[in-house]
Amino acid sequence: MDLMTAMKISASGLAAQRTRMNVVSSNLANINTTRTPEGGPYRRKEVIMTASPMEDSFGRVLSEQVSEPKVVTIAEDHGALQKVYDPSHPDADKEGYVSMPNVNLMKEMVDMLSATRAYEANAAVISTVKSMSQRAIDIGNR
């Protein structure tokens, strides 16, 4: 694998993890939103990613093993909404229950930490590739 392929894979990983962090941030920001423009409470969103095979000059075996992450879509989680008894809430139903978003604070924090670590790992790869490229140039100038 050449250095530009490694850089492309890491850049794709950075973009995918940035999207993931944006979606988690949106989920956290709407953790108590009971009314959306579409109607009803906010529904948790999740990023769906896939691994796209990279074409590389190393041959078919390597290209089958090396993949770059791609965001396929951002989907709504249709899991059960939380019901909270609060008859004074403006969005309460006849029985006094309010449908709250299906966002779990702990799960979102774990997702945010995971995305942050993956982002940092991809940034470290790009830094290493840049360093390797610079050393190759330095060797060529001697």
C-alpha cells in the first residue's frame, strides 16, 4: 500500500467519525425534546457505516483486506419511547404520561468516546504518513 492510499483511508475515517460525533451531539442536545416539527418526541439517530474495498496496486489479496469507512446513511432508531408520568407537561396524554425521546445518556457518551478515539487514531495515522513522507524526501536529498 502506498502512502497516499493510507492517507485516503485515514481521511475517510476522519470524515466518518466526524459525522458520527455530530449525530451523537444532536442526540444529546435533544435528549428532552418532546415535540419536533414532524410531530411527537425526538427519535434517536444513528450512523450506518460500511467498509468500501480499496483498489490498490499491491494486488487483489491486499485490496480485499484494506477498506475505507463510508457513511451510508443516518437512520432513526425506532426503539420504544420512554413514558414519564408528568400530568402538568403540555405534551402529556390523557393519562398524564409524556413520551420522551429514546436517547440513553450513557450509550451516547460511550458512542462519543468511541468516535473520539477512532478520530484520534486516524489523525495519528495521517501524522505518521506525513512523517514517513518527509523522511523519504530527506533520504532522497542526501
